Amino acid sequence: MSTDAIFLGLGLTAVLAVGSQVLARWLRVPALIVLLPVGFTAGVLTDDLDPERLLGAAFSPLVSLSVALILYDAGLGLDLKHLQGHNRRVVVRLLLLGVLLTGFPAAFLAAQFLGMSSRAALMLGAILVVSGPTVVGPLLNFVRPVERLQQILTWEGSLIDPIGAILGALVFHSIVASTHPHVGVRAGQLVLSFAVGIAGALVGTAVLWLLLGRFRIPEPLGTSVQLATVIGTAAVCDVLRDDTGLIAAVAMGVAVANLPSSDIPSRNPFFETLVQLIIGLLFISISATITPDSLSGVMLPTLGLVAVLVLVIRPLVAGLSTLGTDLPQGERAFIGWMAPRGIVAAATASTFSTTLVADGVGGAEKILPATFLVIVATVAVYGFTAVPAARLLHVRRSARSRPLLVGGAQWVVEVGRALRSAGLDVLMWAGLEPERERIRAAGLELAPGELLAAATGQGAELEGITAVLLLTDEDDFNALASTILQGGVEGRVYRLGPPHSSHGVVAPYTGGEILFDESLARPALARRHADGAPLLAAPGAGTIPTGHDLLFRVRSNGTLAPVVSGHPPPEEPGDILILLGPPRHPTPH
């Protein structure tokens, strides 16, 4: 390819990857539902997107290292506290039974439906055991199931990818070598692969702990250190043994996220942005390699295979994995309705099928198009039906807002009580014990632990926070916390405005969303409440009474709409108003 064609191909790939994700957000559908057909269509219309032509032999290693970064980021979100008791039992069973009850039946069905040789069918069966955070995570964020389900499915998706990649590599090498090693030999090879991956993870985690925990390398260099360490560790592991870099990456992520008393920064907005971009680029690139001719002979048989995977095999795996646990029936059924295939399946199929076709393995040319169709079909089925299924099974989180109020002054507690009376699930946090006792006495839920851990959802009971309201008496604390927490919680972060004449260190100069009208900066609001101004919830019909100030509107669907920088939210039918009344016994100031 010419230099101009390479520039055009790379630029078009990036534009299509991001544009598809923007379109998916606008359409309110999972991004993969748009990425896959866009990549396929673009590949049909132009050869400039073909990754083999653009990158040559570098494409496969780049895919492997990109997936390693995705799995490392997924590992950062895996809290070992959530993998206890029955949750751990379910995840372990899903991994073991998922590999056994998916791989072999899928291989048998591939041979029958697609007319593959036994070797090619076994390769496809090994590829289809994976799921992965690239598809499960976005779908779960879209569906918003109850927290326990989200944790179980996230753990399964993050751990099955490296297991499936290693299994695929072992099957591939057995086929290429034309050998059929004893089961014990294969098990020994699998254990060796895991040992290499875990050893790499230990070294990589030690490097991160030393550089970031001991030497305290600051941001943004600290993020670069994490990227370089993950890529370097994964590359070395892959050189030593195929696909062990994926095990090292996810194990490093879990280790970094769960090191006790560690100051190592974990999840980072830059990582999330990078992962989103990588997912888009990979799906566009791999989808572009599929040709219409390659799909013509495999479409109907593959759809039959998908039907068995979705309607029979996954429910069976889920039923056996949750048998004898304390999961309710609805949650057990939803686990049986969530097993989309993702980027690891596409990457391994793309990597292995080319060599198998060149070696003349019968039916190997069907591996990549069949895998592509399985990915498209499973993402479409689960993407379009998961929300109705979650509603039917009553396993979705409540749509009502769950704000976290930070502060323990009396007026803040009254705000919490007013919001609770309007039907919201209010959570509060305060640092001083007298303030915490005041919150308990008011009957409001008190968040345990440190503020940053609480607000970023590190504890299972704190998941689902939809907004953080920083209402402490320390303006600089509110300003700094709003900056730190941006992007670290599910919803938006608001703070009280400092006094107009404030000489704080950062509060007057920090951005963020400022609550309430300009006349209700922190001192004025606290003083007015001290003068007897009540905080009350009132129906939203009609005009706001004279002398009252609007603080929030609680919508009829339970969402919270605060007054921000003096701009009140628009009125909607069924609103409940949270008002600050006039002072009952004003004192001169």
C-alpha cells in the first residue's frame, strides 16, 4: 500500500470507530450493535481498512497487546470483597462448566452444521467459550442489573477471556503440529501457561508497586508507567508462551486494585477513554476483514449454532452453576441470558484461521466468518432483549436517584430528610463522629469507610450512586473532592459555592457544578437555616411561594434535578419541590 492509502485507512478506521460509538449513544443501543455492521460495510466498500494490508505482520501482536490493556482495565474493577461466599462458587462454576459444556458441544455442532473437519470444529469450539468485558461490561452498563448480578457476570467475563485464549492457543498448536497429545499433557500445558502468566503478573505488579507506591511517581507519568508495564509484561509473557500475556494483564489489574494499604492509583479516566477507543478500533478492523462471499455458505448453519448456544447451552451452564446457591430465581435466569461473544473471540479467530487455512485444514476458512456471525448474533440477541428480560425478571436496579450527600451539618441532614421524603434513596457521609451520630439519629443511611472509597463505589453497598453533593463547611475540601471524583462515580458531582469574598486556596478558582442560586453560597445557606428557615418538600404545581428558594426538583420518575449556578431545572408534571423557606426568627448580621 502507498503511504497515502495507509494514512487514509488509519484515519478512516479511527473516525468509524468513534463515530459508531457516538451514533450508538444517540440511538441508546450498545455500541457493538453499530460497530460490527459499520466495520463489515466499510470493508466491503473499500480495501483501505484491511488491517493485514495496513499493518502486515504487526496486526496480530497489536491486537494481543490491545486486548491485554482491556483486560488490565477490567481487572482494576474487580474487587475481591465481591468474590466471596456463593458469588465465588457461582463464578468458579461458570468458568469450569462454561468451558466444558460450551467448547465440546460447540465443536460437535460446528462439525454437523458447518461441515467442518473435526480439527477445524475443535478450533471453533475453543474460540467460542469466551465472552469478555468488551461486550459484557457495556451491556451490563446499558441494562443496569442489580449489583450482585453485575459483579458475577463481570468477574466471569474478565476471567473467561484469558482462559479461552490459552485454550485456543493449545488447540491451535496441537492442530498445526498434527498431534493429539494425551489429556494429561494438555492439562500440563494449560497449567504451565497459567504459571507463566501469573509469574509475569507478580513481576509486573511488583514494578508498579515500587514505582508508584514507593517512589510515588505523579500523574500523568504514573498512568504512562502503568501502560508501559502492562504492555511490556504482556509482550514478554507472549514471547515465552502464546497468549499468556492476557493472564498476566488481568491478574495485574486485580492485584493493583486489591493491594492492601496501597497508594497506587487504579482506575483512571484516561484508561477508560483508551479502552473505549481500542474496542472501537479492533471491532472495526476485524469486521472489515469479513467478505460477503465468506458469509454466504455459513450464515444459516451458524445461526442454528447460535440458537443452540443461546437457548440450550448457556441456560444449562447457568442453571448448574447457580444450583444450591442463594441467588433468587430471577437472577439465576438472567445469568442464563447473558453470554455475548466479543473481541477475544474475534482476535483468536482472526489469528488462528489464516494459518489453518494455509495448512489445508478442512473447513478452516469458515472459522472467521462463523465467529463473526456468532459475535453479531449474540450481541444483537442479548443487546436487544437484555433490558426487557431484566424487567421481566425484576433484576434491574431502581431508576430512582440515589444521591450521596457529603456533610453532617444540621441543615445538610435536613436536606437529606427532605429528599428522602420525596422518595429518594439517600446515602450520607461525614468525617466527624458527632456529625455521623447526627445522621444516624435522623434515620438516614450512613456510608462506611473513607469518602473516596465510598464515592467511587469500592464497597458493594455503595454501588448505584447517581450523584454526589459536596455540602461540607470546608470550601477547599468541596472543590478538591469535586475535581477528584469527576468520572469516578456513576453520576454527576455538585458542590456548594464558596463565599463571594472567599480567599480559599482552591475553592474560588476551581470549576465544577455549583449548587443553588448565587445568593445561597455556603455561609448564607447555613445562616438562613440557623435563623429557622425550614427545608421542606412540596408538590410542584403552581408558583413557588414568596420567600422560598428552590433547591431541587424530584421528577415523577424519581430522578433528582438540582438548581445549578442559579439556573433552575425546567418544570415537569408530577415534580416534587425541595424548598428552603424564609427565616422564622432572623437575627441581625
